[in-house]
Amino acid sequence: MTDKNVDEAKGRAKEAAGAATDDNGLKREGKADQARSSVKSAVDRAAETAKSLFGRKRK
């Protein structure tokens, strides 16, 4: 699993555990982990786009 997939899975688990135990702090941590995963995905997509646009060698 990639780092962002680990964050997503960890976040879902924390959010579910927080919901099951009625622990709002744990639910918030889970949502934060999931948000971190989304940000990492967006950064990766932006980096790939930049590489494809600017990474070409000019003749």
C-alpha cells in the first residue's frame, strides 16, 4: 500500500472506531487522516501533470 492509501485506511478505521465508541476526538482524527490522503493524491496528480507538461526535452 502506498502512504496515501495507508492514511485513508487508518482514517476510515479511526472514524469508525470513534463512531462506535461515541468518541468525537477519534472521529475527527479519522477525518483528518482521510483529508491528508486526499491532499497527497492531489499533490501527486499535480506533480504528474507538471512532469508531463514541462518534463519534455526540447530539440
